[in-house]
Amino acid sequence: MSQSTEHIVQQFKESIPLLEVLTDEKRQAIILLLAQHKVGLNVNAIAEQINLSRPAISHHLKVLKQAGYVSYEKKSVENYYKLTLREPLEQLKLLIAAIEAECSSSS
């Protein structure tokens, strides 16, 4: 395996957790909902829009937070969640750039 191929494989392996997070339809719905509300939403507001229990919403938010897709800000007793896509997007861009570089050098 060439060094550039090894680099692509490594980038891909590092991106798998980010891609896996996006495979769940409920997490996709939460991401789309948060994208429409830049100021952030609390769990109750998310639960009103998505047909899931509060504990299920909290679980999905935890997974999204661990992957870097969302962050939260504590206001009074509530946590308000908002999208923070920069880190996962940067990692996915690195993967795409590595693949593009390999494809252009192969042709």
C-alpha cells in the first residue's frame, strides 16, 4: 500500500465515528431542527418537535455532542443545544481532500 493510500485509509478510519453518528434518522432530525434555530433549543423544545421521549432526546444529544456536532450553553436550569459542526466538517474535508489528491494523481 502506498503512503498516500495509507493516509486515506487512516483518514477514513478517523471519520467512521463521525459518519456513523449521521446514520440515525432521529439524530438527523435533531441536526436539521437545530440548524433552523441558531439560538439553540432545550430538550423540551426538541421533544415538542420530534416524536421522542426526553431521555431519548438527551441520549441523541449526548452522542452528537461527543462527536462534536452540537454544544450546549447552560441558561438558568436548562441546557440550550446548538450546532457546532466545524470540527467534524474539518475532519471530513481532510478525508475528501486526501481522496481527491489520490484520484488526481492516479489519472
